[in-house]
Amino acid sequence: MAESEQDPPKDASSEDENTVSEDLEELTEKVTEHFDPKGMMTPRSSTELPTDPENAVESERIPISEELMNNSVGGNESPAKASNRDDQQKETVFEDVDSISAERHLPPPTPDHETYSAEYREITQHNEIGDQKEDQFEQVKPEFQGPAPTPTNDQLQSSPENLLEMERAMVSQKSGQLTKDDLGLVNVRKDGQGLLDSAPPRLVSDIFCQDETIHQDVCLCAVAVGADNPMGKCPPDTSLVDTAICDTVFEEHSYMKQNSLNLVWSFGINQNTPVHALHIDNRRLILYASSHTAVMNNFSITRQHHFQGHSSPISCIAVCGNRRWVATADQSQESLVIVWDTFSGIPVQTLFDCHPEGGVGALAISHDAKYLATVGTGAVQRVSIWDWSSENIGSLCNVELSPAFGPQTFIAFNPEDNTELLSNNKTEIVFYSWKGNQVDFASPVLTDKTFNKIVGLYSQSVFHLVPSQVLTATSAGNLVIWATEVTTQLQLDAVKQYKKRPFKLVNLQNDSITVVTVTDRYIVTCDVKGCIRFYDEELCLLNWYSNLNLGPIRSISFSSQPAPKANEKTAYPSECTINAQQFVVRNFVVATFDATVAHVTGDGCKLEMLLQEHSGALHAIACHPSQSLICMGSYCGLLKVWDYEKKKPVCSRLFGTGNYIQCMTYNKAGSLLGVGLTDGCVHILDALSLNDEHSEPFQYAKDAITDIAFSHDSSYLATVDSKTTVTVFNFLKGSWMYLGRQNAHFKPIKSLMFGMYLDSDQPRLLSLGEDRVLVEYDLANSTGDDLRILSSDRIEQSALPTCMAWYPPITKESFIIMANSQYKLKLYNATTRMCRKTVLSPIYGSPLRKIEILPFSNSNEPKFGYLAYITDNKVGLQTLPLDGNPHKSCAFICHGSMVSNVACSYDGCYIFTAGGDDCTVHMWKVDLKRMMVELIKNNSYFVALKGS
């Protein structure tokens, strides 16, 4: 190693320094010429070298690895020294692997270049070419000034021209030195082990990959330094799927989100899809669908991971036997089937346009995770078998079912034989057998006359513990046993297993059976009363759970880990047999049709409610004005308050069946909560206890309350009903009183908001309707049962207004911002109602449906603002002030079908979207710095394109 880049040891004496041999001086000159052919590096004097060459070799190995580590993670040093070290590192990293390996107890790499991999030689050749190019352009290369600075808040609020210059400076400085965060290298251990985890290349930001040569060189250097870690590989050679373990997906830096809006939490669940247990080491880990996103929720550490890839609501979820591989599907014209790795959270396979006739109606994955089976939703249903792990494009085999069979809604593989499948709906069951590209199927007939008993409607089917038999549960509490038809052939191989007949009809109970499955040696059934029963292979009852207080059960999923054996320390329940042995059962998760998920521990019969979500359409959401609280209300009558920082429910209230919650809002102080129902009732509640502030709810409207708002001083409350009427309540003498109603519009009202006059703090009320009229009400002169109109102005000629909001104070003039159906944003003077500016609004599929201004985080005079908006199914951000630049906005699909409402947190850090009929609310984290970087990149591209 060249002594020119090493600091002199502190303990070296002056006498030792003066005894340096001439051979060592010659060696120093040769090494210096090798590392610095241009003579840019000043060689140290011979008096700085140690006397003992052996000790010198020993002393240089230890600081070498530390220097390389500091260089790879951006250590503190002078700019000139950092530049020299960065230039020398490219030439010395491969020559010094042997010394580093000796320190890290690694076998040194062989010097024979023929034994290196092709990729290694390619990277080396690429680095040499890059060094030659650097030599050619060294005269014009700017001097490196140290690591790139992080933009400050003032810089982020500067003009676009300054931001463009700042971005160019960041890129030039990033190309000179990359830190560990830029390379995706995280979790550097402080205990000396040098563990470096590498992120996949596709997750590294474009702005940090300007110089591929530097990136690859430093990665190889990091491999040498972190040689203790078998996972410390260069990102191009590392597969996160191969190296991931069960906890990788929940690591803080397992993946990097680089969007302006990032989904961080999902409230709610798709009730029509099953919930699967992914228990590992007794951790409460479940998988379910939330709108168009699959959610893996770890209740042990209160963390979620989201499988985002679908643009339509997820209709099916299937898991394999070991619970590592998960398949999800949706229903749309561009339907997708995505296979995910639950250890790393990475999609490993995507099947595009599987069923363009309408999407996937049923999905199954084989027990060994090798094959997928899908059922389309077209008039003529197509059943397809896929070998998703191979490189073959398209399905292995297909078969089309006659419309006479009806839409098949359930499909399953035989866990013992992947070539056998079954599917059923409420009236028909179909058995399949496939080989190669050929699929055979049969549908036996079963009626009430077959056994002279009422059969009922089919719910689910499962392959029996007894070979060649299948069980089907019905709504009449029966269990149908299907057996292979008796043949006259003696050869067992010639028996067509898919041709089955109804063998027996067993009545197990009076209640409808909704789920039937098999685990270990038990046959398990669930019913509409929330009861779970366990039977042996001969359908003898062994045990049951009837006191769980659950609703109709939608699905049940057992842990993939076997239950501990029974002993004197276990507390399993007793079997209902003569021997009364302990009933050993695995932990399981139960999901109901009313969006409740419970976890049951077999040892001790412990019940824990994991989720109790909304089972009706969810339109009403409101954020607390000063605390990290969000309130949600749905058509099931449930009103629930969450602490979105701690991810815990605070309080809830159930209004009862028939009380559908349509809208809600907090007052500015956060002490009151106004709630509007679909029957016209208006409740004013205490924000903490959710108790009524008024003895009886107000009901002056006969139709649904569609919007509600408080004034800034909480002296007025205004509501809008679906009959285009505005109702105002006044707070007088310690109680709320009815002020009046006014039908000022002849078409539905799209927006209602309070404000303040410029010359006083008196509240003002405005409403905007589809009739293109902006109405302001005279609150000061209104009396009991007499709500007066102050002004009425027509603000559009052809377009329909969709929403409005108060423009933030980033200009000297006070404005009202409005959006219309022709993709325009308009600024109206708040006093004269004159249109002062018209710009292009964000164009993402549909006009803006609702807009919200993000609150400012500081009290300084802002130069920039941000506007949150929703379209039909997207949520986005728009930079203010408005100038019509399409690159100053972004949008993301937030719900699969539609988004009905949006709300912003009090600090502007989070945006919440309500999905309406999908009964979910998604929480999005706002990353303004990332949005500014995207704005800079887009502007750079726009300027370059304009210049060309």
C-alpha cells in the first residue's frame, strides 16, 4: 500500500524515522509514480516512514480498512484530501483486497484473472475506461467541494430558477462523492463487524446514480470491508428475494419510498376477501386486502407493509402452504395477477391481462406454490392454470365453462395432487383434472330428490382427509361428501378421479355453514352465528368455540407452524370424547362479514380482537385541528377516532342500524364535532367523549346531509342537504339554536365554507353550486328562521364548478380558488368575486373533485404553498402559486374504484383519503422535499427540451 496516502503513526520516534533504508525510499517513489502518474500528489519525506518495514506493513493494514470505510460512508475530511483519496481508491481497491481480507479473516482473491466472473471483469474494464475519460477531461472537471448539502427550508421555498441551479450543483457534487445513503448501503454496525446491507438497484434514486463507475467501485470496496456479512454484496449481484428472512420486509430500511405521497397506513378491510394468518414464531401477522392494496399487518410491532401494484380493487388473495408466496388478483378490463414474496415484499411475477373479459373472480395457489389457478368473470368463464415460476408466457392450459354452470366464485387445488382442482358457486360444483395442455372436468348433479333432503346452497368446498373424497358445506347446515365414481376397470390408474358423484349428505347443524376447511387431522366448519366446530375424519365432533361473540364468519386461517405438544404445562381445552384428552389445535385467525378480525390462541383459548373496522360505505372523515387524531364515520353507524401517530383507536360510538354517517367536521378549537346523517339529522358532539352536546339532534332536513362546516369562532354551524338547501345554526346563551334555511341554488351544492372579512373577524358563509352560482349569506342581519342572502354571482358560463377553497396567504391579494369540469383552476377576488387568473389544473383522468390547502408548518411569510386534491380515484399535490405548469403537480391512485373525501392533518404531514364503498381510509405521508426534487428534474428536462 502506498505510504503517501497514510498518516504517520503517532508512536514513531524521530530516531526510527532517520534510519530509513534507501531501498524503501526507492519503493516509495515507485509506488507514488504508480498511484500519481501526473505528479499531483506530493510525496512524503523519508523521515515520516517507520524504520521497521514489517511493522510498517502491519500498521498500514489496519488504517487502510478504516480509510476505505470512511470514504464509502462519507467521512469528514478536507476537500482536497477527499478528492485525492477518491481518485486513488479506484486504482487501489482491487490491489488491496488481499490486505483487507487478511484483516477480516477472508481468503484473498486469486490473482488469476481467468477465475474472476464475467461480471467482475466487465466492471473492472468499465472502471478503467472511466479512469481514461477522467484523465482526458480533468482540466475542465470542476473541483470537488465536499458532500452535497441538504436543501434548507428557505432554499425549498426559493424561486424555480434557484432550485434549478441548486439541483445542478447537487448532481455535480454527488458525482464527486457518494455517501452510504446514496448507494443504498444501510445499517453499518458500530461493533466493528462492518455489516453492509445493499438495496436493489431499482430502488436507488436516479439522481444518485449519475456516475455508474463510482457507484460500482465503491460497492466493490464495501464488499471487501463488509466481508464478514454473507449478504454484503454489490447490488447488481444481490437478490433481495434470496437473502431475505421473515423480518426483512418490516425493517426500517428494507425499501426506500421516493414519492411525494407515500402510503404509510391503511384503515379498513375488504370484507369479501379472506384474511390469511402468516404467523411466524407466535407473532400476530395477518394478510388482507384494503381497496386495491394488500396489507401485511404485524400487530406485534404495530407496523404495516403494503403490496401496491393493482389499480382496481383486489378481488382474490391466495397463499401457499408455507405462507411465503402470496398471489393477489383484481377485477378490471386490465386485470393483474401478482405473486409476492412476503419475506422481502417484492413482486416476483406479474401476469398481465389474464382475463380481459372482466377480471379474476376466483384464485388459488397450489400447496407447493408452483401453480396458479384463475377463474374469469366473463359470461363464458375461463379457467386457466399457470406455471408462474417458469419463463413461459401464457397459461399452461385453459377450459371454458358453459354459462349454465353459473359464475364460479371459489376454486382450490388438491394439496396432495396439483393436477386436481375443484370450483363451486351456490348451485354448481365442478371437478377438474389437467395434464399438459389438456383439462378435463365434470359437474355432478345434486338435487333435493337425490337424498330426499334439503341440500341448500353451496358455500365452500375442500378436499377430504380421505383420498378421492371432497366435502362441500351448504346453507342448510349440511356437508356433502363427494366420492369418485365406481368403475369396472381394475387398474387404479385408469380411474378418472375428477368424475365424482354425491356419496352422502350429512346434517351437522341447523345454522348455515359459511366456511369449511381442513387442518392437521381436523375438519373445521364455521357458521353464520360465529361458531367454529372441529370434527375428525369420520365427522365426529371433537370441540367447538361458541362464545367468541363474533358475527357471520367469512374466513378462517390457521398458523403454518404446528401447535406445541400437549403436556402438563399446556392449557388446551378438552375434547368432547370419553377420553377427554387435550384438544391440540394451532393458533388461527377468524374474519367476519362485518369487518372484524380476531386471533385465537389454541393453548389457553385466548381471544384477541385485531381489527374492528367499518362494514359500510365510508365517506365521512375529519382531522383534528391541533392533535394527531382523525375521526371516521360510515354507513354502518360506527363513529371511530384514531390516533394516527400511534396507530391506536382512541374512542368510538355506534349510532345504530339505519343511522348512516355522511359527513363530519371539527371546530377550530377541536372541542366539538359536527356529524351529519343520511336521514337529515345533525349531531353536535363532544370531541373527546363523542357524547351529544345538545339533548336532541337537529333535524330540519328530510334528505341526507352532504356537507357541514363550523365558523372560525365556533359561533355558527352550517349544513347542506341533497335538496340544495343550506341550514345554519347559531350558538347563543350557551346552547345551539336554529337560525334559518335558504334554498339559494336550483342544482346540487358542491362546496360550503366559512371565512372572515378582511376588515373584521366576523364570519362569512359562502356556497357554490352546479348552477354556476356563488352565494354569500348575510349572517349578521339574519334572525330566527330567516337566513338572508348577501350576494349571488354567476361565476361560470359553460363549465360546471366542482369545488372551492380559500387561497393561502402567499399573495397580497385575497383569493378564492375554484376548480371546474373543464380542467381549469380559477382565482377570484374574495371581495369583488372577479376572476383574476385562470390556469390549467392537474389532468389525471377526471376534473378535481375536492381541494384542501396544506397547513403551513412555520409562522414565517411563506413564498410557496401546496394544495391537496382528489379526482375520481387519485390523490395528488399541486405547488402554489398557480402558474399552469403541469410539472408542478403529481397524483397517485389512492383507491381502486373511487375516492369520496380527502382531509389533511393539522401539520400538513399527512393526507387521508376515504374510499366510499370500499370501506377504507388510506393515510399518505407528504414528502415535500421529494416533490421539489421531482419539480427540479422536470423543469430541467423542460428547459433542455425548450433549448433544443
